Amino acid sequence: MDDTCATSAAGDVRLQQPAPADERIVVKSALATLGTPDYETRLDVLAPERRGERKVLMGDDPALPKMPAAPTLLDFYRLRFGPRHSNHMLQSASLALKAGVEEKGVLACLLHDIGLVGLVGTDHGYWGAQLIGPYVDEDVAFAVRYHQALRFVPDAQAGYDYPQSYIDIFGEDYVPEPYIRADYEFARSHKWYGMARMITVNDVYSFDPDAVVNLEDFTDIVGRHFRQPREGLGFDSSPVAHMWRTMIWPRNFL
């Protein structure tokens, strides 16, 4: 949303034309630009000569559907998570349900990548567990947290092989960081290991674009095992409310 330019037929820039005054400026986040030239220049768009009469984006983003005043978990699946990514979690939950996994385990599969699809890929299991912690039983949050480490270690007895897709995208010589191994060792000896390992077994490592799973199939399970705050996710003053608000308004300047 920077200034626009008029160009001649030859393609040379002739005139800088300011964008409409009602067009909101989106300032790229620090996290998305660390280590790139954009990190040092991302605030330059706020200079008066570039900003003109425009204001920075604060509040509802026109690029995203408007969230309800008291958003539910399912609202985030419908209005924030892209269909391809939410479908991955739905496929995982559907596989667990068909395999006879108990309801809390199905919920864990439905939530296992929520940190990745809603916030950030790095340590997404940890982000996801923190995000859902106040609203689910402790074993569900544990499973979401530690599935991240367990993915990198096969368990033949549980029927989990190291994914070929990981070899393809990370390389045959990839070795996870030591904290991953340490967390695997911790989880492996924990009483809730089985639920965390179950997520990896029912994960979908080659996404099936043709698989169709309806979110509504899990409404009852979510209702029974996810403690939806009356005020709405992001507005209940929980320790993680700010994380849900970040997904509601992901491009706010402040």
C-alpha cells in the first residue's frame, strides 16, 4: 500500500501519485522482516511526504472478514484460517475420529497446528499449546505442545515413521535442535505421551487437496471439550487473550 506511480508506454516512471487518503497504510511487522532490508525501512512509509493524508491501519482489515464481537473457536476456523490449512487440521481430526480416538484426542488433532496457521511456524506446537491452554484440559495442551518434538522421532510400536516429506523438505542430513530432542525425551516418559504421539500418527504429511471434511462435524466435540469464554476469545482477560486479538487484527500498527 505504498505510493502508486504513473508510467509511460515505455515503462519509465513519470509522476508519483499519492494513494487515496482513505487507503490505510499497512506497516510490515518486525517478525516478518527480521534479517531483510525491509526491517530497517518498514517505518519509512510513515514519513509525512510518503504518507500524505493516509492513516495507518488500526482495527478491522478490509482484506479479512470481520469477526463477530464475541468470537468463538469455530469463528477463527471460518474467518481467519485459510481453507487449505484448516482443512489439514480437519483431516487430522477426521482420521483420529475414524480410528476410534476418544473425543479429547480428536480435539487435540483439530487444534494441533493452530499456532502454525494462525500465528507463526517457529515452535508452533508451543505457541499453539499456550494459545489454547486456558480453554482445554491439560493433557490436550500437552499433546499439542509436544507433538512438535515427537514428529522428528519415529516410533514403530505406535505406527509412526519419520515422514518422507521431512526428508524431502529438510534434507537427509537435517538434525533437530537439542531442545527438540530434550523435549522428546521428556514427553516420551510422560503419562500423556500417548496422546501427543497420537497426533503425529493422525497428522497428514502429504495434504490431500481433494479431501473434504466439514467443520460442523466437530461442533459437538468442541462444545464439550473447549471452554469458550462468554466474552469471546480475545476479550476474556485471560493470559493469552492478546494472542487471539493478534489473529483478529493481525496487521494493526500497534
